[in-house]
Amino acid sequence: GAFVRALERGGFEAAHRFMGTEGELRSLLRARVPALAFCASLRCAKDEGEPRMAHAVLEEEGVAYVGSDPAALELAIDKAALKERWLRSGVRTPPFCVVDMGLPFDEERAAEIGFPCIVKPNREGNSRGIGEDSVARALPELRSKAELVAARFGSAIAERFLGDAADVREFTVALIGSGDGALVLPAEIELAAPKAVRVITTADKDGHRTVARPVADPALRRAVADFARRAFAAAGVRDYSRCDLIMAGGELYAIEINGQPMVPDAWFAACASGAGLDEAGYLNAIALAA
């Protein structure tokens, strides 16, 4: 409802509907074909079999939509595939390895990435499956954590953990638009109180234990935005997205991209405020850019 009211302020005729299953979505689209659709959910609910990506259904129905195409969204979901793309494109990202459920654990490859490392689900978003206990500091610990995550989520990724660096800084960067004219808007993420292990979880964000501020220093803002622009371009996302970066040892590293981030959202709002956009402003900017 808030989204609809914001778009109406911007001159759109807007309406909200619950998407439901793929069949229900197709019925909605055929009852009244929209000029432009915005899907808050990545996938439809199940009719039968695996749930379909909503943007794929919109494409099949010939409906224009806000956001990235299914291929870019699928890449953003798969952390390892995205990191491989970044490496081929010259975008720095921490070394990593993948552990799949039912396959042998590759101790040699795991040891190559170095310690400490953080273990995450390979195909999840919004920090799901990540906590302060996700950091491993030796090979046996890494193996047990990775096998547990893989058993629960199907696949795990172990990545060099940068949170112990003395100069570590974390950034989230919002994308609004596409191509060279897109707005790329960085904000720095800070913890409201120190933690023994610097891992920012969903609970930290939702519990207001983080503070997000637009990057004020012009040189740093330019460096973070330029790096994020290359990360977004390599991923192929468009219209709106959000990229998480870490600075450690004076270097920037791309961590992951949320190809279909929740909006309205506190972190996206912090990024957008750096361009003078309030909530209604950035929501309209996203729709107008699409």
C-alpha cells in the first residue's frame, strides 16, 4: 500500500495485487494487462513442481516489468557463479570454494582459500543461514560447518573472511537505472555496538543494530561507486539492485548482489538519501528508470 501511494504521488496509476501461484499470476495479468509490473517476490508460489521465477512468467505473458531479467537474477542468487563471473571480469572478490551435499569435501581446495573463512548457503539471500558461528578458523571446523550448511541448503560456499582486518569497512551500494546513466549510490554499514565476530546478520539489520550512512568523503564515494558499477555491469542487473562490498587492507572486494532487493528498505533508503531522494523519490526513480 505504501508503494502504491508513493507511485501515485509520482503520477502513476498504480494498484497492488497478491501474486499467488503461477496460474493466479497469469490470470491477473490477463484480466487487466498492466503497462508495467513490479514484483516484490522472486518466485511464484507452487502450482506443481518447482516454483517459477515471476519475471519469466511476465516475459511469457508479454508484460513489461521493473528489474532484472531471469538470467541475471539467477546469477545473483548463485554466489559461486556470480563470483566466477566477477573474476573473469576483473572484479576483485575473496577466494572461495563450493561444498555440495553428497559430494566429497575437497580439503586441498578448501585450504587454498586461507583462514579464517566464512561459510554460507550458496543459493540463499538476505543473510539466511549466516550467523556469528559461521566463521571457521581451521580446516576441521571448516569441513564440519560446510557439510552442515550443505546438508541443510543443498550447497555451501566457503569464502575468505575479511572481518578480522584492522581496517575493515563494509558498504552497501544501491543501483537505480541501467547502463552508464544509472545512479550508483554507496552507503557505509556500521555496527551500533562492537561484536566479537564482525558478521552482520539479518537480525542485526532488523533489530536496528546497524547504522547505514551515505558515504560523505568524495574520493571514497567515487572509489566505492566506480567499483560497484563494474560489479553491477558484470552481473547484468538493471533498474534496481543492491551490492555488498568490503574494504580490507585498503582494497575493495565484491561480496554479493541482491538482484531483487526489498524496497522500501532502510539500507536502500540510506543509499538513496545520498542523492537527495526520500522514499517516494527513490521508488518513483526505480519505476521511471524501468
